[in-house]
Amino acid sequence: MKSIIKYKKARSQYIISILSVITVSLLCLLVRDIIEYKVVGYLLLVTVSLLAIFLEIKPVLVGAILSALVLDYLFIKPYYTLHIDNAGDAFLLIMFFIIALINAVLTNKFRRMQRAIHIIETRASTMKLYNTLLDSLSHELRTPIAAILGSIDTLQQKDVHLSSETQQKLHSEIETASMKLNYQVENLLNMSRLESGYIQPKLDWCDVKETIYNVCNRLTEETKDHKITYTIDDNLPLFKLDTGLMEQIIYNLVYNCAQHTPKGANINIKAQYDVDADYDDHIDLIKKCIIIISDDGYGFPEEEMDRAFDKFYRYKNSKTGGTGLGLSIVKGFVQAQNGTISLKNAEDGGAVFTLEFNADCMPINSLENE
């Protein structure tokens, strides 16, 4: 299969090279009586140079040889013969051919050098990203693992009597550390799914209100020093979204707010239904699910806001850990459902994440009636 594709690609390049030379030659032939053959030679040389930029070396060499033959046959007297009467014309033709070949070879080498440099830069960038990830993971994974091992070691010591309160505290630490480990592993798996293009949303009726409450209940430990307020319409309809992806989106955003705001900060979650009118062909109502998650923390540095959703990126003054995957996963999951996400800083401080999904909706009472 690969050999067939390679053959078709090579054949198309030869065709492009030959047709380009023939086209330029025919156009010049129309005005042969009013331009010198040297001008035609320059035009053909430019044509070969352009071919060398886009095509492989062999099709370009074919174009160079063909252009030299065409120049001799059609534009150097006597016409329609490869015979040349004077030595000057013969020398110019030979120089044209040599320059065309040298130009083709040098341009091809330059392209190869550019590709090699690009590959080296890509590998260096990839290594830098993975080094960043490994550095982050070394901290993010070591801390909960150390907490789990330490708590288990204490619980297993037979010569030390532990009160039920201490045992409960150790079990709680193990549970919390395990949840942090699970969160990091989930993010790594989700990023792998995004990069492989494996994400295929399973759209079904999603109760956004219930999803938000369920996620926040899972984040009780992470948000214990914060206040979460909800602004959700009681009559919010069901939306056709992927519930699993929505849970991960909300989880990562709320977790991010909790990690990057001071104790006592407020996290507000707003969910609403909106309708827009599309007047392109006829009036068509576009139904939207809008979720806004904001906090009253420090917000994002303006100069770094454009990179907030980049993979592995953590803004410079961040005091907390993290792998820099959370927000990039959020963006990937939102786009997988044909949604959009935007970030801005609130006027009175804090970050504001706005999610918008064009999705079918159905009132909850319709489901109850069914």
C-alpha cells in the first residue's frame, strides 16, 4: 500500500514538472518574435527554481533537462532542430543547463537541511516537554505515594498502639493520597487519548446540574478551605452531551480554581440555558448550554493568558504543583463536543472560565412524563 502511494506521488511530481515547463514554453512561444531567447531562458530557469522548492530532486532534474531541450528546439535558431549554428549560443545553452542543474541540487539540499533542522528542533521540543512532565510527576506522584507508604507503615507497626482516631486519620490520608494519584493518572490517560484522536463523544441526555453537584462532592477534600456557590436554574433542561467528558471538564476546572486560589476564596459555578437566532438562510434557533466557573483569587497574568491551555504549561508565579495537563485536557474535551472555552480575568480579580455548547436540549418535565 505504501509503495503504491509513493509511486503515485512520484508520478504526480513528474507530471507537474513536465507540464510546468511545457506551459511556460508555450506561453513564450506565442511571443517568440518579440522577445529574445535569453529572456525565455531566464523564465525557464525561474520555473525550474520554483519546481526545486516544492518537488523532489529527480522530477526537478527532468524539468531542467526538458527546459534546456525546449529552449534549444523552439527558441534558438535554427528553430525546430537541436542544431546550434554559433558557439556563443551553444555556450549559453550549456551554461543554462549547468545553472539549472546546480540550482536544483542546491535547493534540494537546502530543503533537506531545513527538514533535518525541523526534526532536530521537534525532538528537542518534545524532550523538553517530557522532561517538564517527568519533573512535575516526580513531585506530584512522589508526595501522595510517600503519604500512602508512610500511613501504611504506621498502621502495620505491631509494637505501637494507635487510637481509633489516629487510625481513622491515617486511613483518611491514604484515601486522599489515592484520589490525588488517581487524578494524575486520569489526566495522563486522557491526554494520551486526545493525542491519539481516540476521543469519540457518546452524546446522551446529560443532567448538567446533577453532574456539577456530583463532581463537587468528589472534590470535598480539595475544596474544604474554599466556599462553593451555585447559580443554576432549577428548570435547567437536559442537554445532549457526553456525561463522562463533562464530569472531567468540571472536575479539572474546579480543581484548578481550588489549587490556585488562597484559602477562603469563593468558587462560583453558573449553568444556564440560552438561545441564539441564526438568520443565514432562515430563522433557526441555536440552543446553548453555558457553564461559567469563576473564582475571586489572583487571576491569570495577562501576558501568559494565551498559554493557559497549552500542554504542560504552568504560569511562572504559580506556587502550587501540577503537571500542566488539566486545562489542556479541558480544552480538548470541550472541542471534542464541538464546544468552545474562553478565559478572562474578572474586573474585581479572579479567573473566569466560560464554556459554551451548541446542544439539543429537553425539559426535565418531558423526561418525567415519559
